[in-house]
Amino acid sequence: MQLWEKHEDERRLRCLLCPHSCLITPGGSGVCGVRVNRNGEVSLSTYGIISGYGLDPIEKKPLYHFFPGTSILSVGSYGCNLKCDFCQNYHISQSAVPDHSRKLAPQELVRQALAAGGNTGLAFTYNEPVIWFEYVTDCARLASAAGLRNVMVTNGYINREPLAELIMVIDAFNIDLKAFSNDFYRSYTGATLQPVLDAIKMVASSGRHLEITTLILPGLNDSAEEMRRESQWIAENAGRGVPLHLSRYFPMHKRNDPPTPVETILKLKEVAEESLDFVYTGNMPGRDAGSDTLCPFCRATVVRRSGYAVTMTGLTDGGRCSRCNVEIMKWM
Ligand code: SF4
């Protein structure tokens, strides 16, 4: 799929991958810093360039309803198409590619994924995988053919056509919904809200697995009213069974605000639970109760989580509540 077109001035090229629609001059790059105008086309300068990879618990993505308790080979690169003031991975998302960076061909990555015992598949994560599009799709196709699953942890800031191609090869998405306010997106991320909502709707309607994460920042997106609107929108447009992770913010990158109070996260969880069946708290060490899965019908605890340790306390092999037989998870 060609992800660019010529501008009418015949010099600049328009990137069609994400809603920024960057017009890139010869030798230059777009907002993400990694898609470049070279030799008369837009190409990916970080193809195969790895910032880090390793076997992670799938709960760390976070994905709680997709092969719970397994591990997944997680891989990332450099760069991002958003510029969040509070980025928790800014050292790779907002930095240039270092000279010593390593390269990994898709065949080699998949070979390592197959060799890793108990591995569910590949997770594209750490920096923003949307901008790594060609490498992600090449690896994911190979991984699927080898019987592995593919996961993407993304900001969801992508155009419809490339997202449709990703949906063909990615089995599970965790999409960041950073706030439920366009003002927030404009002020703190350099992007806009609507394309992210469109991506969530598209993934939800595709039948691929979807979970959503919102990082709660004190004073910026932590009102009960905003969380009520966000969770109602998710229920109406993606389904009340879509898991929502409310993650606690710690000072990072350009922001020095104190960490989000634990009480705020707990209060917002209650608000979101008015509309959604599965709302989890994250980034709260020592407070594991908020990460357990409860049956939405009989309220039995069906999965207990302590850190990244997972115990199925009331879930059948088919992902149903063992007390009342309600379906909790499709992917086991
Ligand atoms: S992917 Fe990069 S170059 Fe393309 S439109 Fe988005 S920010 Fe611009």
C-alpha cells in the first residue's frame, strides 16, 4: 500500500499514514521524525531498528482479556506522531535514533518469538507502532503465518486505510484514549481527539480484540464528568464489555505535577463502572484489588492479579464465569 502522494508542486510529498498529513520536503521528515522524503518517495527510516525487545507478561501491555497469564515478545523502535508533555516513554518516543541502534529483520524477530517458550506472539509497543507501519505489517504477516498472535499498543492516531490494513494482521489492540476532550488533545499531545475515536470504533466493529487505556493526569483529565462522558461513549460505540484501564500518572518528561492521588483513580473507576463492565486501575503498586476481574453478572472474582501474577479463580477454560456461566473473555 502506498502511504504517500505527490503534492502539486511536484517537490513535496504528502504522507497519508496519519491525520497530520505532513507535507515533506526532499531530505526532510514528518512530525514523527522517522518517515522521510528520499529519492522521490516517502519511506520509513527506522525499518527494523529496535530500541528494545523482550518477553513481557501480556498484562503489562496492558491486555487483561487476551490470553491472560501468558507472555509476549514485545518490541519497539523510536519516534512518535504525538508530542505528549507527559510521555512516559519520552526517551525513545521523542529522541533521535542513536548511532549504536540495532537492527532486526522480520524473519529473525519471528524466529526468536517462536523459540521463546510459552510465548503468545508479538507485541508492537514502547514507542508508537503506527509510524513503524511497514515493519509492523511485515513482521505481523510472518508471525500470523507461523501461528502466533499480534498485539499493538497504540495512540490510535492513524488514517482509516492504513488502519484497515493493520486490522487484517493485528489480533488485539490497546488504544490510548488520552482524554475525552479535544482541547486536551490540542494542548498536551499535538493531535486531535476525533481520529482516535474513529480508530476505536473501527477496531471495535472489526471483531478484533480491543482494550482502552486512559492515563489520568491531576487537574487535566480527572473530572468525574469527563470520565462519565468517556465511559458512556465507549459503551455506546465499542461495547460495555471493552476493558478500560485507568492508569496512574507519575511526573515525566515536561510535566512535574505530583502523581495522581490514588483516591482520584478509585473514584473514576466507580464512575466508569456505571457504564462499563470491566474497569481496571493501573500503575498502583500494592493496590491489586483494582486489577482483578469480577463477573459483571454475579460479581464473583474470576481472575486475581497481583503485580503481573495471574490466578484464574473462577474462569472456565472457555473464558466463562464458573459460577454463572456468563462469557467474560473470548481469547484464552
Ligand atoms: S506518520 Fe509521520 S510523516 Fe506521516 S503524517 Fe503522521 S507524523 Fe506526518
